[in-house]
Amino acid sequence: MAGCVVTDGYENACEGDLARVVATLPRLGIDVPVVVCVATFGHSDDLALRRPAPAVPQRAFWHEADLGPLVLWLLLNTRAAAAGAWLRAGLTERLALVEGGR
């Protein structure tokens, strides 16, 4: 089964846990993308301290206002069999909204 591990990147116990987990997964035979989704509250948010694993793709989002684009980004970062179909449907829907608003 293919999928994706999604995390907010917060390390509540030990600093460096996320980077260690990401490095360990392939050694355990687990081949799954890991992505960090960070909720932001303003344009001045400093995400530097919320980047626990720089090698992991990260996407900042504005809660519910940015959920659609976040889901599309997540679909791009997963190898799930249905990801392509869901991505196409989501982009087609967004295009219809833009074209309908002309």
C-alpha cells in the first residue's frame, strides 16, 4: 500500500526526532514520502524554527482557506495509486471555477 506520512513538524519530546524517523524508515523497508504541513497565522510567521527536517518537503498553509491547494500539494507528494486521478479531478474543478468566473 502506498501513501504519505503527513506531520505538522512539531517535536514535542526530543529535538531531531523527525529527521531520525525519516532517515530510519527506508532502513526498515518502508518506502513512503514524508511531508511537513505547517499552519501559519500571518505573513510574518518565522518558519525557520519550525523546520525540523530540512530534507523533507514542507508546505505552509492558512488553515481552511488554503486546504484545497494543500490537498493538491499532498497528492503531488504521494505515490498512492489513486493520487493521479484525484489530482486531475481537483485541478479540473479549480480550472472550472476560474473559467466560470470570467
